[in-house]
Amino acid sequence: MSVDVVTLGEALLRLSVVSGSRFSEMSELRVSVGGAESNVAVALAQMGCSVAWLSAVPDNHFGRYVLKDLARHGVDTQFVVTEPNARIGLYFVEPGSTPRPDRVIYDRKNSAVTRLQSSDVPWGEVESAKAAHITGITPALSESLRMLAIEFTKRARSAGVPVCVDVNYRAHLWGIEEARPVLLELCREATLVILTEEDARGVFGFAGSVQDLSRRARDAFSAKYVAVTRGSKGALLFDGQTIVEQSGLDAAVVDRIGSGDAFAAGLVLGVVNGDVVNNLPTAVAMAVVKLGIQGDHFLADLTDVVGIMSGNQREVDR
């Protein structure tokens, strides 16, 4: 039986110092699971979608920890490849507090997922899903993943499966000149493209107001929908005719990481349900809910999101 959404990418072990501590003074680390596509998979599962995550993990305790964590949050991990003599990617987080940003250090080179090949992918699942999702992080991790990411989007689109691409440019993984042609190729296969205002300007060179950015991005990508995120200011969505804007919501920030992935999941829900435009408020609300949750994962449900959207949340839910 096919799942609603298939997503392809890496999961990492996240090692966080205690909030308010610095790396230079750390005495303990909190372990959890993170990674853009796996974060989206968890968020979709929490919101009632069936979702399969495609990846590779090492055949050791760390890989099994990742699989167990994602499975207990409702993600189908049956197609994940387990690689002997491989390693898991790591990243270290020093939580910031406004105006100081989070500080992140990665140790992910040559992780298990970088060995993933086309023959490892269950293409029947991809080609029968209601949506396929990927980010611009995956093709940055290795040459083989670059080719696989492009194949993933092309095969999904050829099968009539809507493709969702979150640009998610990461300067520490590749430079703009290297990234731009690959990201353009992915976005040109997409039904939905999500990108930040900064990436619209800095990576693709679009200019003008944020509304102009959405129009220029849609022209360049030929995607049906383009969403431009603006951090705490909210986001907008252009469907070729109308620009819909959704303002941000006030939130006490517990953990910034994963908020963008929660937003992406909200729009992927719209793709699955056939109503992307009207899912923009849901996507923004999901991002806001995630800001109040420790760790990468969106550990909430529709009730939490509806409460945020309605503005009727009580200080104590009795």
C-alpha cells in the first residue's frame, strides 16, 4: 500500500549543550535526532499523513537509534538501507537567545547516506505516492546524492507525482556557484518550491520586493506554487495568479531548529490534500508551534495547530 508522502534525505544525531551554556564550558550533551527531510517526515506523521523516509544509516547502535526514534513518531522506515562499516552524521548545537543566534557545528562527512544509490530506492513507492519531498541539503552531501536527488525529482514528476522542493541552501556544504545550477534543476521539476527571502536574493539573484521575488522565482522554476518565507514576518505563496500572505505569530522561542521544516510539512500537507493556498496559515502555525518545542521534531498535532490559528489558546490547557 502506497504512502501519502515519500521524502529522501539524511538524519543526524543532534548533540546539544544545555540552554544558556556555551561549547567552551559544556559538561553534558543532550542527544536527539535531526535532519531536514526526517524532520518533515515526523511533522507529516504527527499531522496524520502516512510518510516514508528514504535514507541510509549505519548498521550499528546509532543507526538503530535513529530508526527507532523516527518509527515511534509514525514514520515508515522500512526502506532505509543499513550500511555496515558506515557512520552517522553528527551535529552539535549551542542554543542562542535573542539577539544571539544558535551556533551549530557539523560532523557529517562520508556519513552512511552519502553511499545511497539509485538501486537502493524503492521507485515504485516514489512513483505511487501523493507527493515527493526533498531539500537542497541532500544533493550537497555527495556527488552520488546529487545525481540521486535529480533522479528522485524527475522520476516522481514523470509519474505524475507532485514534487516539493525546499531549497534550504547551506553555505557550509557548498558555494553558491556550485549550488545554483543543481538547485535550479531540482526546482524546475517541482510543483511546489519553498525558499527563504535571503536565498531568493543571494542564491538565485532575484531582486525587488518580496512579492516580486515570488513572481520571479515562479517564472524561473515554472513551479505551480512558490512560497517565500520571511522568518518572524511570516510567509507568502504565489500560485501564478494571486499572492497570498500570512503574517507571523508571536512566539516564545524554545528551539529555533526545525521550524522551517515544520512550515514545509504544512505546505506538503496542502499538496497531499489538493489545497496548497489554504494551507499557508497551517504551515505558519506549525512553524510557530515548533518554536516552542525542544529538539528538531514537530511533536504536536492538529489540535495544537488549530489552537494557535484560532488565537484561543489558554495559558493552561485543563
